[in-house]
Amino acid sequence: MGNKAILFAVLIALLCSEGIAQNSPENRPPKVGLVLSGGGAKGLAHIGALKKIEEAGVKIDYIGGTSMGAIVGALYASGYTSQQLDSIFRSTDFTNLIQDNVPRSAKTFYEKEDSERYALTLPFENFKVSFPQAISGGQNIYNLLVQLLFHVKDVEDFSKLPIPFLCMATNVETGEEVLLNKGYLPEAIVASGTFPSLFEPAEIDGQILIDGGVVNNYPIEQVRAMGADIIIGVDVQHDLATRESLSSATEILLQINNYRTVNDMKKKSKTTDVYIRPDIDQFSVIAFDKGKQIIISGEEAAQKKLDDLRQIAQSQNEPPKARKGINVVDSLTVNRMIIEGNDQYTRGYIKGKLRFDLAEKISFDELRQGMSNLSATGNFKAIRYDLISNGLGTDLILKLKENQTKMYIKMAAHYDDLYKSAALINLTKKNFLMKDDVASFDFILGDHIRYNMQYYLDKGYYWSFGVNSTLTDFDSEIDFSLIQGNFDVPVNPNIQRINMDVTDLTNQIYLQTVLKEEFAFTIGAEHKFLNYSTRTLGQVDMEDENNDSSTNLRTDFENSNYFNAFSQIKLDTYDDKYFPTKGLFFDGDFHFYAFSSDYNENFSEFAVAKAKFGGVFSPINNLSIKLETEGGFKLGVSEVASFDFVLGGFGNDFVNNFVPFFGYDFLSLPGNSYVKGFGRLDYRFAPKHHFLFSANYANVADDLFRTGDWFEEPSFSGYGLGYGFESFMGPVQIYYSWSPEISEGNFFFSVGYWF
């Protein structure tokens, strides 16, 4: 009996030891780590490789990546499938993301005018011109990643993600690598991909970080340290290029960066169990437009390793759980907003730019628009934000890094047939007198000296305050009959045309409130000094007396100061000022002239009202149709003709009530009231190149609306056939213009932004 008991005990012990052995670390299924290198656009090949890894049935236990490898890796680690990543990246406009193109709708009316006037803007501190640190702040990329990773917004420890994850960055001050495995995931992966000169450096926990690829572009050791037994690596980094391939500054910087990492990769590739190297040497790091081919290259490279991948899957002894994918969240509720880093700009200013209310459901598009509004100001070097659950909704922790540069020098050049050639130099100072303000002074040299001074205090949700002072000066040859019909000038049969000089000095003070950056209501007071004059009459008089035309006596038609109150309602959703493809436009303006120095002794109170409404739509790709209608009239019986409407010519930003009109030269069709219809076909036959056809029709006369003649068949018509080009200096436009009512046509030229 005793021997049987001993034998039974031995058998039990053997069975127990066998069970322990089967579950020992030596015999457990191997843990698989995935390493994804950086490589810019080449990193899209990771998506193709992931498709084949999924097809082979491999269960990924850990992921580590750098730069683009960090972005793809983080999205995959958070739960996206390779097919979802393919769809996301194929539908993404990387040009807009990288360049941080801010939509026009994100800019206030002041900012729209500012961005559509200058060709070059440079920081100007201590009387020294400097250059920006980078092309982009990475804001658009950050906005996209915040939305895509919203479902894991509360995961601060990246090892708690569906697949544990880490990424690498570089401390720009010490040159040391930085392991990022905790924090706010979008912030970490953006820091990992901040390529020097292309993106502004990121700041996390007091460290200034740039692209991890500078020192560790393939974090294989870090993934092994997470617990990986087998490493699958996808290497998309750039080899050292030949001189023929170094065609851009980005390529040269990448070459310098790769001196170290290319040599490191020779060692790291040998310690990678399944090394996947896509054939993508023909693509550049910014070839995002070739994304489809790059993804296919990743698939093809991984296909060659499919047998090895299947062996790994078999060794895991368990099929991976089916990845359900992620439904991208499209809305959220922000219950509380915490703002950090705003020393020079008030909470009201920042909240006013965001344009959404707390405790109300908003879309991610609205959140992205708010961040674009902040970015459009140029007042912040970096705008980062965390979205954290608080039980009832979401906390928005807005972390701002204010731009310490407060002064800028800006330049532009322009030519057109009215103002002639001109060069502009501008000095802009932010926080000029107080927080939230900006002062700007344009000095314009050329055929005519002009200036434009602006001061604007932006109060966000509340009434903003502005002061403008503008001097405009130009001359144009016009029919003498236009002057005779509007001013008390003697009839002279010897004169057919005269050269008229126009000088306008306008000073305004106003209040403005803005709704969603697209709608503005303005009220204010204005002083205007107006001078119309000519030398032609003086020359003719001297010729009559002594046949000597050398004396230049100036004759004034108008030389008065006017004081008025004004209001304006403006809606502008055009996506571009010069070549819009969509949007609506409305501009209603009312001026009441109460006082005058009365040079012509004919002043009595009067008002001028005018409005313009239009829209743009694109029925097919590359073709835009712009339709606009406008009109204006004078109220009152005053004989002052200085503010009558005068149609003719081509251009923008005309002073007073001068209105462009194809078919007629500048200042050709006068009247105290008018109606006008305008249409334009814009066909973009190549990037930045436009074929333009315009047509306009109008009635212009005195008291059109009182007599009902505004509703009659148009008396004047004109057409324009032209070419437009979006140059770095601004739009270039050339038009041939004609009208069936007159025998001669006109060529109109405009080069550069209008100012």
C-alpha cells in the first residue's frame, strides 16, 4: 500500500512539472515587435507592408516607429486596420497639410486684406531682418491626428493602447534621442516627425524636440526592450543620394541627416528577423502625390517575405483577433477650456477666434476651423491642445506658444494701367499699444506716392476698434465732357480730352463686429479730403494767349474736406480673392455726408448707398463661374458730383465710387446712380494658369431709381478675354476688352497684388 502511494505521488509530481514546463517563458508563443522607420512620403509603404502582415495572420504585440513610421504605427496601434489607413492616406491632401495652408475663411477681414496685399513677409527685430525657423508649424497635421486618435485620447501610457507603442524624437539642444511612450499621443507622434526646417520644433515637458530620425530612425533596441522576441522591420529611409538627386534644400538636409542613420541601418538590418525593404528609391521624401505607387511598393516588398511571416504566425499558436477597425468620431462636446501660455493675448481674444460655445456639441470641422482662425493671426508659433474626458464631456487644454516676433517688414510690387508701377514697403507692429492690437503702415513709391496706415484692436467676440488713414493719388486721361457735365467748367471747343489728377486723403475711426470670420458689421466716422484737378485747361489758356504751352497752371474742380458717418455690412466666403472657385459675397455700404468745406459752394447734406452681391460655383473640374450684380444711388438734392459713380477700366480697390467696367477705359461712364451685372468664366487649364472670359452690362445715369430706368435694357455692355497666372508676387492678369458701343478696344494689364 505504501509503495502504491509513493508511485502515485511521483506521477502527480511529473504531471505538474510537465504543466509548468508547458507554460514557462521558454515555451510560450513568441512576442512579435514591429519597427517602422521614418522616410517622409516613403513611409506610406508601411501601409502596404501592414496589409501583407495582416494577410499572413501575424499578431503584432509591440510597435515602435520614428517620424512617418511613428504616425502610421500609432494609428495602427490605436486600432485602425491597414485598409482603413490606406483609405485615410489616399484621401488626404498632404500639400495643404504640410504647408499649413490656412483657408481664407479662417481669416478676419483685416487678415484677408493683409494676406492679399504682400508678396514677402519677414521678421524684423532690432532693425535686423531674419528668416522663419521653418516652413510649417505642423498645425494641420496635428488637427487631423487629434481627430483620428480621439478614441484613445485618455490613454496617457502608450503601453495601454490596443497594441503597446513607442516612438523616438531628438532633443535639439543636446542631440540625444528621446523615447516617447507617455503623454498625449498626437503630440508625441508629431514631435517625432518634426523634420528640421520643414516643421517648427515641438516642445514636450520642457524639451525642444525635432525628428527622431536625426539620431534613431529605426528603434529596434527599444522595441526589443518592450518584450519582443521576434522583430519585423520595414525600412523606408533614404539611402545616401548622388549629386544628381540633390535637387532641393529638403533633399540636402536629408542627406546630411542620413550620414549617421544609413550606417546604423547596416547593423540594425542584420538583427532584424524579417527585414522588409520596399523598392522606393525613385521616390522623394515629399512625393506624397505618388502615395498609391508607394503603398503598392510596400505590398510587393512584404509579399516576398510572406512565407517568413506565415511561419511567425504559426509559431504564435493562436490566430490574431480580427481587427474591427475604428469609426472616426466627427463631433464632440467641449465643457471646459483651459488656456496656457497666453501672456500677450487675452482669453476673450482667443475664445473669440475659436468661434464655438462651451457645453454645446460641435463638429471636428468646427474645432479645426477655430484652430485655423487662431493660426491665421500669425500670433502663435505653436498651437497644441489636449482633449481629455471629464465625465460629462471633454476638457480642451489649449497650450499656446506665442510668437515672440512682434515686428515685421513686408514688401510687394504692382503694375496696372491706372496706378502705374508701384513698390510697397510695410512695417507691422503687433502689441503696439496694448494686448490684441496691431499697427501697420504701407509706404508706396512709384509713379504716384501713396500711403496706408491702419490700427486694429481685435476683441474677438466683442466690438473691435480700428483707425485707418489712406492717401491715394493717380491720374487718368478722360473725356472733357465728363467734367463739363458734373462740374462748373466753361465750354471749350478746343478740348476733347483732359488729364485729370485725383488725390484722396481718407481718415476713418470705426467699430466692427465679426461673425465666424466671414460676416462683419462696421460703423464709423470718416473725414475725406478730395482734390480733382488738371493742368490741361491751364495749358490751353496759355496757348490761346501767347502760343506757349510750357506753363503748367493747375485747375481745380474739387478741393474740399468732407465729414461723414458710415456703416457697412459685408459677407465674404470666397475661397480666393482673385480666382475664386466657390463662395458667396455681399457688400452693402452707406455713407451720410453731413459737413463740407464746400469748395464749389454747392454742398447740402446727402447720402450715398451701394451694394454688391455675387457667388461663384464650379459645375465641372477646373471651371468656375462667377456671377455678380451691384448698384448704387445718391440720396438728397445736393449738387455735389464728386461722389457720383464713374464706371470704366479693370481692377480692384478703386477709391470712392469708381467702378470697374470692361469695354470702356477708366472713368468713362458717370452718373449718380447705376446698376451693373457681371459674369466670368474661369478655366484653369494648368496649375496656376487661367483662361478668363468676362462680360458686364450696366445702366448709368442720374436718378435711375427715381425714374425707373434702372430696370430698362442695359445701355452699356463690355467684354473681356484674358489670361491669369498665380505668381509669387500675386496675380498676373492680361485682358483685351471691347464693347459693341465703341469702335476701339483696350488692353488692361495687372501684375502683383493690388494695393
